[in-house]
Amino acid sequence: MRYITKTILIALFLLNLVQPDANAQQVYEITAKDAVDIAFKNVADLKNAKLDYKITEARNKEITGLALPQVTGSLQGTHYLSLPLIQFPDATESFIYQVLKDNDIRDGSGNPIIKTVDPTIRNVSFFTPWNITAGLAVNQLLFEPQVFVGLQARKELLTSSGLQIKVAEDKVRETVYKSYYAVLISQKQLIFVQESIKRLEKLASDQNEMFKNGFVERLDIDKTTVTLNNTKTTETQLRNAIIIGFAVLKMNLGLLQADTLVLKDSLTPDFIKENILDDTFKYEDRNEVKLLNSAVKLQEFDVRRYKLSYYPTVAAFYNFQKNGQRRANEGGNDKPWFWYNTNLIGLSVNVPIFDGFQKKYKIKQSQFTLEKVQNTLDQTIKGIDLERTVAKNTLTNAILTMDAQESNMQLAERVYTTVKKKYEQGVGSSFEILQADTEFQQAQSNYFRALYDAIIAKISYQKALGRL
């Protein structure tokens, strides 16, 4: 027994070694497009939208099933513990007296023999104790308004459900792009801040050597140290922002927080400016408009459904039954079963005559709902017009600001380089180089902020045009 137990434990241990942990950390090296693809597979809202599509497919098949023949079978067996009885005159007694009358048979006095009292009443049953009924029924709808319209609306239902997936995908795509580029820009900014720290550390080291030789004052070293500490604080804040950004991105991708993401894309001003002059647009490019147009068509089907409800419902049917009856055993003799068949074919027509104006007001309700959907479509189109106008102007301003901040950063770098050379040649002060470094850092910070605003503006503009 101990040997068997030991063998089982070793097998379980080896099984755990070869089977990967489902919750183990995974590393994803992704571009922005890869991130969107991952989100499409993992995000719960999209999964539910795709399940809704499958539900619609199943509902369509259910509607189709209503137009197909409906076949049902039945089997019933009964045994009467007490047979149902009815009262019936004794036919035998009546027949005897009728024969005496017809043959003019008289009594000893010569009088006709006539029954002057009420005939004898007997309790008679027309049922047998044992009964079996097996049946088959086939029903075929020939015309039913709701099924008829439902069959016509099947394709549009699937189209609407598919468009709901597209709308959900647009939202996911926008969210993923924004969170992806936010982290990417923060990472790039962190590299520049770390370079600033290296510059300041080199400056502080040089000043310490010069202080030992009596060429600079302690005040110069203190000023550099303050600037260096502030820059390190900025680095810490950026690192924390990147950690939070990655956490948000993982959530948007539907990944575990234990997973690791490596961003492979690069972001440049040229990438942001790419294809921004192509502003051709059709309202049908927006999935929201397509979805509302589909909703209008579906609501029109609903109006038609209620209007057709004034028409008769026509159905054909066929019933087949096989019945068996058997009397109880009498005198030890086993009585045989008596079997007979019943076949029935027919056509049923249900004609609505008056329903208290219910159909009339259902039609009105459906028509009012159709007007609401059309109003929503009109308002959505107006909102898209506003969105396009705002997005275009925002993108234009963001690109102008980005270009200006890029020029400022390059200029601040040149100023810093010039001041640094002067300082190294002994014709500049430490105050000038610290001021130039601070202005260079500020210019970098402004540039990355403008770069982020520009990419967000481009994402919003592409969404407004339906090209995201």
C-alpha cells in the first residue's frame, strides 16, 4: 500500500511539472495593433457582444422552426376502477311486448297483453376497463403574421447584432490606443529625464573637484544638488505613472496584472501627421449610424407585424390515433384487445374580429417607437458633425503646438550645449548652466505633453471619421 501511495504522489508531482500554471506570468511584446487584437479576444464586453450575436443566430433558427411542420406524439393508457354508467331502458323487455302485440296474443280473458307500467331501466356502460391510445399529430402553419414578419427580419437581426460588435470594437480600439500611447510617451520621457540626471550628476561631480581646488563655492554645489534632487523626484513620479499606465493597459487588454508588457511601437511627429489631410467622410462610415439605420428597419418590421395581425391565421393539421380497448377477465378467460384507427386531416382558420382596439394601439406604440429611433438617428448625425468639427480643430491646434514645442526643445538643447561649453571654458557661471538645464527639461516636458495631446487628438479625429 505504501508503495502504491508513493507511486501516486510521484506521478502527481511530475504531472504538476509538465502542466503549465494557467495563472503563470506571460510576456507580451506588442505593437498598438497587437494590443487591439489581444483586447478583442479578452475584453468581457466584446465577448458578451459576440455571445449576443450567437443568441441572435439561435433566435433566428427558432423563428425558422415555427414555419416548419410541428410533429408531436402521444401515448396514454387508462384503467377504469369504476366504469362510467348511464341509465338506459331495457330494450329486451320492450321487444318482447312488441312481438306479443304484433301477433295479437291475448290473456285468458281475451284482452291484449299490454305493459302498463314503466319499462325497466338498466345501468349501462359504453366503456371498457382497459384503454390505450397512441397518437401522432402534425401541424403546419400556412400563414401567421408574427412568424411571417419574423422570417423576413432574420437577416436584419443578424446585421444589427453584428454592428453592435463593431460599435463595441470601436470603443475598445479607442481605449486601447489611448492607454498604449500614454505609456509609450511616458517611457520615452523617462529616458530624457534619466539623461538629465546623468548630466546633473556629472556636473555635481565636476563641481566637487573644482570646490576642492577652490574654483567654485559651496553655494554652486548646493544649487546643483537641489536641481538634481528635483529631477530625481520627477523620475520617480514618471516611473510610478508608467506602472499605473501599464496596469490600466493590462486591464484594457483583459490580461492579468502579473503579465509583462513590452511596447514595440515608436511614436514620432511624422506618424501623427500621416494621412491627416484625407478628410473624406460618409455617415455610413460610422458604425453607430449603421446600427441606428438597422434599428429603423427592425422597427419598421415591428410596425408591419402588428398591421398584419388583422389577417387570419391559417394552419393545416393531420392527426392519427390508434386505440385499444379490453374488457376485464371474466370466468378466467383472457379477453382479447379490440384495436381501431382514427385518421383526421383538416384546415384551421382563426379570424380576428374585434379585440377592443388592442391591435390599433399596439400599432401606434410601435410607430411612436419608430419615430424615437429616427429622432435618435438624426441627433446622432448632428452629434457626429459636431464631433468631426471639434476633432479636426483640436488636431490642427495639437499639431501646431507639437511642432512649436519640438522647435523649443531643440532650441533649449542648443542653448544648454552653448552654456555648457562656456562653463567648461571658465567663462560661464554654474547658475547659467543650471538655468539652461532647467529650461531644457521644461522644454522636454512641454514637448512630450504636446506629443500626447497630438496622438490623442489624432485618435479622436480618426474615430470621428469612422477610420479608427
